[in-house]
Amino acid sequence: PGHHKFLWPLNVWDGVGFVLAALGLMIAASGGIGGGGILVPLYLIVFEFDAKHAIPLSNITIFGGAIANTILNAQKIHPTRKIGPCIDWDLMLVMEPLTVAGAVVGVFINKVVPQLVLT
């Protein structure tokens, strides 16, 4: 714990982890959740990251998935109203500032809390 292997050469567990992460993100995205509950244990167990690295890595992975979902869904029309966007931009403007604030606080806590508390 406390370190991780170099990226290259890739081993079998890296391939297994990449496939599981992709499947986990697809399932999470289809359910409308981020996937941190899937990715953090995956990064801890399969990739053998410590919690100090697994948590931020899952955050940036989820961020990439959120950008892809937004790009794919931004132009879609609402399925029942048939008018207006599928994404409720007004609701997003209300909810996201607090979500971002919570993420920032979580990053600060992750930096100052000892590893023992995170695991």
C-alpha cells in the first residue's frame, strides 16, 4: 500500500480492471448514477491502489463519463413531452453548485485525513 506499479507493461489484472470499470460505468450511466460505489472498490481490489489514490481516480473517471453522457444527451428531445430538451437544465443549475461544493470539500478532506481513516 502507498504505491502502485508502473503502467507499462500491462498485466492480466490491468485488462480485467479496465473491462470491469467500463462495464461498471455503463451500468451506472444507464441508471443515472456516477458509479463511485463501483469504481472505488474496483480500484482498491483489482488495481491495488490505496484509498488516497482510488477515490480521486474514481472522481476523474466519473467526470469523463459525465462529459460523454452530457454530449450524447444534450440534443435529445424529452421522450413524453416531445418538446424541449431531455436534460432539465434549470434543475441542473440548482443542484450542481452544491454537488461541486461537496466534491471540493471531499477533496480537501481526502488530503488532510490520514490513510487509516479512509480505509
